[in-house]
Amino acid sequence: MSLKLNTKYLDAFVNKDELSGIKPQVETAAKTLHDKSGLGNDFLGWLNLPTDYDKNEFSRIKAAAKKICSNSDILIVIGIGGSYLGARAAIELLKSPLYNNLKKNTPDIYYVGNSINPNYLNEIISICDGKDFSVNVISKSGTTTEPALAFRIFKKMVEDKYGKEGAKERIFATTDKSRGTLKNLSDTEGYETFVIPDDVGGRFSVLTAVGLLPIAVAGCDVDAIMRGAAKAQKDFCADFDNNDCYKYAALRNILYRKGKSVEMLVSYDPSFVTMSEWYKQLFGESEGKDNKGIFPASVVFSTDLHSMGQFIQQGSRIMFETVVDIKKPKTDLFLKDDAENLDGLNFLTNQNMSVVNRKAFEGTILAHTEGGVPNIILELDDTSEENFGYLVYFFEKACAVSGYLLGVNPFNQPGVESYKANMFALLGKPGYEGQKSALEAKLG
Ligand code: PA5
């Protein structure tokens, strides 16, 4: 298990003095984090989570996963933002983006409550028809509109099919330990509940029941994930010179101060797509405030070389790339000789697809750096459970340190409220009556 920061392609963009120049600031940011003396210090539970978690609840998560696997063809995961992205990222990375199409003895998993689009919901509803299903509703606040709406629909579906008593066996709620609408509803209905600790914010919660229950249902080894995260917790306490997490935070801030205000997370593996969505939420909600922040974007190559490649090579010079270089793919494909060679591809005979993918990586990194795009490389041996846990912790800590370097509170998200207040007012939610007519007048 390892992750290595490779800065070989940064020489033309960042010099050694810049890294030593920012080092004291990173050390101060890291100390502030560990001393719990910085902004948002009541949301630092994730820092020690890999070694300090509720073992009893962890066993309950595994037991619930076993039960869901034994009685369900489908698990419906209801949640939005930090309450679903981590689980989906893990399942797609560790199993496959085509997880539901694999031959397997675990339930299919569908994610709802992450949008309000009726078509998507209707499709999932019809997929459940004639199938046995369970529901894991996840919301820390317990009041987020998107999952609450979806849960109203799926709760009724479960009750209609299995009755109120049956629903107790099939609805699992992951929420606050004592507060909120979802907690109250679950206690009233007698559902099994799992806790999102008070001091762990949504986007830092993948290593709690939020992520672990769906991940375990998909047949992933959650013990190995926690082992990987625990190793990262230890490794990334090292001093700056021996700490790739701190160096990564330093480098992205050096680049930001030079006008590189967009970070593109790059991978060469479609199973990394939702992991990139998770990274975007983590960094976007943590850093994008007070009119500051690196805009987190993502691409999958070589796919997006045919869509975004032109811009990256020659468009506005505002971005840097962070490439997650997964050294060993889960499987490989050997290219055979074709006697006719009508496609002209025999020069690749006896080659593995993974080698072709690596040449695409090498060719791209040379082209992009020559085109003026700094490239940071994060080398990961493979997509094992341990490495997933390791990578999650790496990004979480880098994000926290990076946020402190930027001078923002990485653990709040006040800006998310603006759209909600408008939407509630426009929908006529009690308590928002005052704003309704003013907003409607603006809309004309
Ligand atoms: O990171 C966050 O805090 C947010 O993205 C939340 O996870 C998201 O808004 C969902 O909130 P909740 O779990 O309260 O429904």
C-alpha cells in the first residue's frame, strides 16, 4: 500500500526555494489542525477516525450489510453530496463503474436523492418493480430536501410491499446520533440507525457508516479500507520533508498564487470518475469561499483528450493537473496479431492495453507540460481497498491543510444555503413567506 508524490514534471513551474519558502506556512497550518485551534475546529473528528471509531457500530454495519445481501436484490442509497459521493466512489473504484452489470452475489445499488429530476426517480422506481429491495437513507442534518423527498417515496414503496413491520427490517438510516427529522422519524418507526459523528462533516464522512454501509453491501472489505486509512493517518503526521500530503498541499497553493486557479484531477481509468466527483466536492466546498479557492475540475483520459484536450493544451493558461497514476490495473488485455492487419494496428501486436494506456499517459504529460500546464503526479500502486482508504485520508488532510493555507474555514459551507432559501421561498415553505413575492418579481 502506498501513494507517492512525483514532482518530476514540475521543475519548469515550481523551484526548490518556493517549496522551502512555503514550508513554514504549511507547518503552521498542520499544527493548527492538530492543535485544533483553527477555524472549524469542532469538525475535526475525521482526523483520528481511522483509529478512533465506534467498533461496536462497525460490527453493526457489517451485520446490516450481510442482512441486506441476504434479503435484497437491490439497495437504494438515498443521499446527496457528502452523504453519497464517497460510497459511490468507493464502489465504482473498488468493484467497477459497471457494478450493477457484474455477475455477483451482492445486491445492485442505485443512488437517489441526489437530484430532484423526476425521470431518474421514475426509472429507479420501475427497476425495483418485482424485486426485493432495502433502503439506506443517509442525511446528517436529516432535513436536506433532495434525500427527504426521495425517502418519502421509497419509504412508502417499502411499506406497501413489506408492511410497517417488514419496513423495520429493510430501512436503515444513517444520521445524527440524537437530533433531526430523520432521527426522530427513524426512532418512531423503529428503523436501525447508524451515526454520523457530530464532529465529522458530510464531505469528510466516507469512513463512517455514511460510506461504509453501502460499501460493505457491495462486498468490499471495509476492514482493509480502515487499515489503509489508519496507515495514512500515521504516515501523514510526518514532518514536511517526509510528508507527501503536506507537500501536495504546498504545491497546489504555490501554483494557485501563480495564477493557476483550476486544478484538474486526471485519471486514466473510468472507474475513477466518481472518485473525482468526491474530490471535487471535498475541495470545492472546503476551499471555495471568501472569493478565494482553487476550482476543482476533473477529466478521464484518454476519453477527455478528445473533448478537453485541446483546451488544456492551448487554451487559457489557468490550470494545473494532478494525475492519479494507478500503476497496476485490475486486469489487462493482450492484443493479438491480425493476419490481414486491415486496421494497421499490428505494430501493437503482443502489447498489453495497459502499456498503450501508459504511453498515452507519458505522451500526454510531455505535451501538456510543454504546453505550459504544471503536472503533479500521485502514484498509487493499485485500486485495492487499503489504497482507497489511504487515498481518502490523503486528500482529506491535504484539503484541510490547503484550506488553512488559503485562510478559509475548510469545514463549513455557508454558500450552499443561498439556493435553498430561494427554492423554499418559491415553493411556499412555511417560514419563508416574506421572500416569495420579491423573488417572483425578480423572475418576472
Ligand atoms: O459536505 C457536506 O456537508 C454536504 O455536502 C452534505 O454532505 C450534503 O449537503 C448533504 O447533507 P445532509 O447529510 O445533511 O443531508
